[in-house]
Amino acid sequence: MRRADIVALPYRTRPFGTRASGAFSDAVQLGKPVVATQSTWAGRLVADNDLGATFQEGDVAGFVAAARTVAADYETYR
């Protein structure tokens, strides 16, 4: 996790709609931007706190776009 630049959390809405993620918590504590699925616990926190970008579950192009958004403006999300 320490060597990661961006943390990808492509969790499915079920069961992660309301569940916490240790990987998400670690990423935030280390100041790592996160790309997460919308409608998950992590995705809502990412969107609400400008911690990275989100994408819709199953949308591969949306995932790639979210990752590119974070990479293009990396310092904003750290």
C-alpha cells in the first residue's frame, strides 16, 4: 500500500454498499487517492470528501476514466 500511487477499489455494491474496507482506510491514512465504485461505502466517502474519483459498477470505461481523472490531477487528491 505504501508504494501505491492510486488505490483501486472496484468493489461490488453488494456486499460493500454498507461495509467498511480496510484497504480504503489504509489508503486514506496514507494519503493515497482512491478510485472506488459508486454506491459503495468507500465510493460515497470518496465522492463526499474529494478523495479521488468514482465509477458505476461494471462500467470498465468509467473505471478507466476515473483512474485517468485521478492521475491527471494527482496532487489534488493526495
